[in-house]
Amino acid sequence: MAEIVAVVSTLASKVGGGAPIFIAGDEAELERTSFLLEKILDASAHDLKNGTIILVRHH
């Protein structure tokens, strides 16, 4: 079982839902924010290759 714990995206208009959403200004900020949250949340970052990275906690 897996749980999406956060979403980081450069595309504010393309994301939504129940998980916390972080909007990045560019690809560099997207990566920095995602990998920092990955460590803080003890989650795995998965790049969707469309300007969005989801952070998932696998149970």
C-alpha cells in the first residue's frame, strides 16, 4: 500500500487533491524542494516527467 504525502509542481493549474501541494518556480526549485521533502517526510520522490514530482510513503 502507498500514500501520496505531498506534490511538488511547476504547474499550479495542473495539480490538486488532498495532499499538500508545493509550487516551484522552475525545474531547479522543483528538484531541491522535492528532495528536501523526501528526507523530511521519509518518503520516496517519483518524477512524473511533466513538471510534477509526487512524494509517496510506501507501507
